[in-house]
Amino acid sequence: MKATEKVVPVTEQKDVDWDKYLAAYYEKPKSSLTWSGLDVKEVYTPEDLPLEKYNDIGDPGQYPFTRGIHRNMFRGRYWTRREVIGMGSPQDTHDRSKILVEEGGSGLNTIADIPYEMGLDADHPWAQNEVGLTGVCITNMYDMETMTADIPLDKVSWSLITASTVAVVTMAQYAAVAKKRGYDLKKLRGTVQNDPVHFRYCGFRPACPLDLSVKLGADVMEYCTKEMPLWYYTTVNLYDLREQGVTAPQEVAFGFLIARLYIDEMIRRGYKVDDFMQRFAFYVSCHIDIFEEVSKIRAARRIWAKLMKEHYGAQKASSQQFRFAVHTAGCSLVPQQPLNNIVRIAYQALAAVLGGVQSLHCTSYDEPVCLPTENGHTQALRTQQILAYETGVTNVSDPLGGSYYVENLTNKLEEEIYKIMAEVDKVGGMYEAIRTEWLDRVFEKEALTRQKEIDDLDKILVGVNMFTTEQETTTPLGVQRISKASVKRQIEMVKKLKKERNQALWKEKILALKAAAERRENVLPYMIEATEAGATTGEMMGAVRLAYGYPYDPIEIIEAPF
Amino acid sequence: MSKAKENKDRKIKVLVSKVGLDGHDRGAKVICSLLKEAGMEVVYLGMYQMPKDVIDAAIDEDADVIGPSFLSGEHLVYTPLLVEEMKKAGLDDVLLIAGGVIPAEDIPTLKEMGVKEVFTAGSLTEPIIKYIRNNVRR
């Protein structure tokens, strides 16, 4: 039979519940709360937005940047379409990156796997089973060379998602490779996530002791400010905090207070905010409540500008501006009826763009199932492209500005964010809130509330607590698997490197790094030299950890080789 | 008190754990709280546990249910090791159920390996509680 003659028969539906049908016809929403539980009115009028308040809003591109950091916004340039990529070996990640560039991605964005974020080499006994499962494992300079091979580093802007204390190693590896290939570090563009404080909440606590998190975070900021002035040396990660289950205002409040830990450390080192804040950026979640997310972003911009100007005395606009990338909310996606996730992601991406985003990662529809398949990845990029090229959202800056509702909700979220910040002040500030595990308890409580909201139908999740169907037995575009052979090859190469490198030079450089850490110096220049001498991720992190009184190995099963 | 009566009155004891390096534990902690609220006794081992650690703890705690939580795709690596340790320890009547981010395609594989049921991300609580009550040793 020819393909054109094949007919899929219409499913026969015998019984229809017509009472249910009628109820659905007259059905009203059960709740009029925002996703974060804020009570909103049926209608907003000019009374909710007194015009004298407009100075507090300002035009796009003007302090306090409520309406965006550029006057012409996307007319000047589209947001960066930057899909997160990280899988298998450095070679696998390299290949997938080039595919997405070829399909129209406009920024490279690679993510570390769990062993790398933990600071474990690929040949660590605990790492060997997990190399490449959730990202890319860079154990040495040669892995970084493979990942970046034949990509013109002076033409691309590369976002390196290493969030833990290992971000300093990532910068050293990237800088070492760039130098070897003859690039001028001062001209390189890109981003490193470098927010070790928040990363303890993502399951990486042994790799992120609090004092080392602040120290190494600031080392990267300080080094890049001097040597790589175009490089965004942090994207303080509000997204991961939101993924713990907290609300929109909690996301901003906690994230901003973590950001201040690094800024205060830089000030302690003798810098003024105008010396270094131009390359400070954020990573933000966009969840499913479109208006709340847009208002959250607008409130965040206003609060940040005021904080920088009024509290820190920032004079330059670029030190006052809240610059951010968005990752659509992975935790809002479910494996049931997985194609529905494409729709959720599109709404979230719309919120990001209406909020004036600088760079966007659209999650792939298979996020709650596995790493993105090539088709899933490309589809996520297409979601961005439809938004950018078809819908017309790029025409006007801050198109929701002046909306009685959105301006009012922006004010309301601003108040909520300040309230939550005051609560943290009451427990002694963010450092204490973290040290005493106050913040852990907040996360646990909120995560439990989120699950109960779904269990009790206080929040509807299509395919989960309404409109459910039989459990899927397959994933529509397949499942991404990691090549065991390519991972095995990577592990063998690390072992070979450790045997064959110039041992005397390696030892000299790794001991110099340890000594610098003991003197409490910025370790990044020493890491560049050590990585050039063949030192590995685990060895360099171990040297710094030892200098700060922590075990060489965060898992505490291997000993220092020096 | 007769042995049967004693068993009936004893709370169901569930051991929840992360396995390997993956520390995504939001789901694991939430399910611990919810099972406690449902009247079960819950031990959460935490992160960075290897299969032998999990099974040793299950023996020490005399757990009726073992619930590993996975996210990073390591379920296919660690499940056979968990099952092997359970067999070695003779935990034939202990209920092994897994949770987390697990592709639908892998559920039959995990069941062949010896997992009795899998609850993926996006599960409601009630079916999990019911499943445990109906299938736990008594």
C-alpha cells in the first residue's frame, strides 16, 4: 500500500459524559492568585497607576531601568539565542554545539557535568560511571582544546556553565587554550556562570564550602576585570534557586542577596563598584505565569539599579543595569504528554522576551525525561526563532509598560522582594542564613508546598492532575543516550596524561598554586600555569581546598598526589 | 503480642536515598515529608551514597521499602548494583521502588532489573502511598 493510502482510523468513543461537558462549558477558574500566590484584582484602572509615579518607572534605557536596559531593545539586536549544550565527551559537546550554530543559534553555551562541577577528574572512582551524563567533563586543558577546536574564539561569545567553585578552573582552562591558540584574552567575549554560593543548593555542597565559594567567585571576577574586560565573569543564578520550588519574589530576593556576597568581597579587596560591575550578570527563571514573570523581571531591574546607585554609589549606568539571561523553567515541565511542554516553554520564552531578556535558553520538551536529543534541541531553538522572527514581539521596547495591571504587579512584587530581603536581614544576613541552614529550611518548606498544590488541585497541571491519559511508553523524539565508548576514551586519555606529563614541571606548578592559595592570593593566574603544565581539574581544586583546610577530594576517598 | 499483630501495628518503614554523585534532591526530600505525613517511618540517607551504603542502611534500619531517587541518567548504572546488593543480603521481601527523571523507555528495563515500580517526575503523591501500602511485606 502507498503511504498516501494509509488512513489512521478515527478512535471510536462510546460513552461521553454530557454532564461533565456542560460543567466544562460554564466552568470558571478556581483561583485568581498568581503562581506565587499574590492576590490580584479583577480589573486594574488608572487609579492603580498614578502618573506621578512614572519617574519610578522611567523610559527604557533610563534609570531605574524598570522598562529595560536599552531604549531600542530588540531593534538594536535580537536577544542571543543560546541553547545549553553538554553531553558525553568534549568531542560530542563540540559536535552538538556546531549543529545548533548551523541551525541558527547565536551563542555557544556549554554546561559542565556532575563530576566536573564537583571538581573530580574523569578517572576518579566515583566519576567514571557518570562522566558526560548531564554535561561535559573537562578534566584538563586538552579536553578544553577538543571542545573548542576549530571554533574561532575571537568571533564567538561562549557561555561556560560551570557554577561551582570549579568555575575558576574552567576560566583557567579556557584562557590557557585561548593563549595557546594565539588569541588576545582582552578581546574575548563570553560568560562563565561562577556562582558557587548558590550551587550548594543544587547538590554540590561538598564542592562549595561557603568561604571558598565567595573567595573563588571573587577571584574570577577580579581576574576577568583586569585581564578579560569583555568577559561576563558571573551570572548569579536565580534560576536554580527558583527550581528549588520557591516563588518569584523569593527567587529575586535570595539571588540578589547572594550576588551581594561577591560584590562585598570585591569591595573588601579594595575595588569600587564602578571599577568592576559592568560585567556582572544574572541567570533568571521564567515560569508559566506570564504577567507575574514579566513583572518580576521589571521589579528586579528597578531594585538592582536602586541598590547599586543608592547603597553602593554606582555612577555608571552599566554598573546599575540588571543584565540577565533566562532559562525557561525546567521544573514546570512534566513527562506526561510530553509534547505539551513545547507550549509551556513557548509561553515562558514569551515572558522572557516581554521582560527584555538579553540571552535565552529555551528548555527542550524532553527536559523532564533525559538530556535533549538533537531533534529536541533543534525544536527548542525553533521555538525561539518563531518568537523572534514571526510574532512581532521585537518591534517595541517593554510592550507591557504602562499596563495598569503589569505596573501595579511590578510594584507589588517589588514590595514582596524587599519584605523577603528584610526577613533575611533579621536572621543575620545571607551569609548567616546559609551557614545556619535557614535557607535550606525555606527551600524544603516551599518545595513541599508546591507538591501539595498539585496534589490538592490548587494548581492545575495538564496531564498530571487534570486531563490525564495513560502513562506514555515512549518519548516522541526518542531518548538521548551517552556514548560509553567516547566517555571511556576520555577517561583513558586522562590516565595517560597523568603518566606522561613532565612530572617535575607539573609538581612545581601545582605546589606554586597551593602556596598562592595559602597566601590567600588570587589563584587564577597560578591555575593557568598549572593547567598549561598538565595539572587536572581535580588536582587544582584539591590544591586550593587543602590550602583552606578542606579534604583534597570532596568525596574523601582519594589522596593528594603531591 | 503475636508476631502478626506486631507487624500490623508497626509503621511501614521507607528508606529514601540519592545514589552516586547526583545531588538533585528536591524530589527525594519532598517524598520523604509526604510519606511521613501519611504515617510511614522514613529514613533519608541523603546524597553521595553508593549501592552498598544504601543496602547496608536498609539492613540496619530494617526497612520495608527502598526508594532510590535518580535524575542524571545513572539509574541504569546503579539499579543492577542495588539489586545485586539486595540479593546478597537476602532482602527478598523488601520493596524496591525508584523515582525521578527516568525515560518511559527505561521503565520496563528497570522492572526487569528488579525494581517493582517507578514513579517519574510529575507523579502525584496518593498513587505512591497506595502502591506502597498495597505491596509492602506484611
